[in-house]
Amino acid sequence: MIGTASYIAYNVHEQGKVLNDVAFMVDKNQSIVTSREQLNEQFQNYIAAGGLKVESASTPTNGASLGRAKNTYDYVPSPSEERIYGNPDAQFYIIEYSDYECPYCKEHFPQMMDLVDSSSGNIAMVFKHVPVHGQASQVEALAAECAAEQSGNPGFYKLSRAIFESSQSDGRGLSTPLDVLAERNGFDAKRLIECVNQARPAKKIGADIKEAQGLNIQQTPTTIVVHGDQSAMVQGMVNGTGLMQMMAQLAGGGTAGQDRSN
């Protein structure tokens, strides 16, 4: 059981009234969209309502904020509901807010996977969708979730890696057609494209976006490291060494802010 930091719980709570005014809302009991056209409209409404900026960052701009949580809620990632890579019982969680069309996310994503792979089960990763580079981002997010529909989290990360490798970035889409990419990686391409066209995972993607807005995330990639009742956030790229330093400070109970901006 991992306790998230107080700023997560606080921001999600305090942003509630703002979220009520945003067009992109997630109702747990009702589907939010029925077509890709509606999905695109909802994304645009979300951005226009003051959500995420359409930009990505190669360097952190807001620094990493570290601190002991005063109030927490239990973060118990569910493999059936969240996109977990690694040991679900890991002592550290890397929560990655990312976009398949973000050029820096393209570089960052495999580094995070490598860090998890080399951690002997001590680090796990959770992927959150922030698809702000237009329709290409949205389709690719849907495709990754549709891969999870077929093969669970392993399938999600397998196709996610392939999508990042094929992404031309900045909204230009994939260099390899999606159906070819899916088939090449062992998925039922026809079923996956059908899932994308029907926007079946839109509710999951919408929930991630809503969460990102509640945390005031403005750039991709944004990474939150969680350890017990402490956490650190950095907006922009951070390499494995930087993350390990953040983890060491969290594990040591450090509360000082860490500025990673240039």
C-alpha cells in the first residue's frame, strides 16, 4: 500500500469546483463519448477551458517539490485499472504523465522502463495519458489502451514502446501505419482498430486528463515519485540518476525542496 503525498490529495480536492466547469468530465456511471469526433471535441474543450498547454519540455521548469505528507489517501494501484509496469508491491512508484507525440516523452519513456527493469522489483511505473498534441496523440492513446484490452498491462507497454518508437512527434503521427504496427507486435490488428474507432477506452484517458488538471500539470513529461507518505514531482525530463537521487531523498525523509530548473 502506497500513500500519496498531501499535495496530490489537496490539489485534487481543491480543484473540484474548477473541474465542474470543464467540458471534459468523467462520470463513473456513464460513458463520456460515443465517437472519435466527440472525443476530439472534448479534448479541445478541455484545453480551451484552461487545462494543459500544448507543449513539451526537455528540461524541468517548476522544479521537484519534495515533502512529507500531512494528509494522505491510500494509493493502491490496481493492475486491472491502471497501467502498471513492474512489481505492483514496489516501494517506489514512478507516475508518468506523458504524450505519445511529445518528442521528449519519446526519449523519457524507455529510460523509465529501463530504470524499472534494473530495480530488482523496488520500482514500478504507472503511465497516465496527457494527449495534447491533437488527433494523433488521441488516436495513439486509444490504441495503447486497446492493446491493454487484448493483452493487459504487458500488452499496453509493448505497444506503447512501439508507438513511441514510430512516433514522428509534435502531432505528425506514426511513421508506420497503426494496423501494421499492431500486427507486427502480435495484436489482432482488426480488433484493435475497431476498438480505436469506437473510442472504447476514452473514459480511462479522460480520467487521466482530469487527474493531470487537478495536479496543475502543465508540461509533458511530468513525473511524480511516490514513496510511503512522501512524493516528489518534476515537470520536464529527468534522467534515471536524477530520479534515483529523488528516491534517496524521499527514503531518507528529506523535506527540502529540490529545484531542477535551469
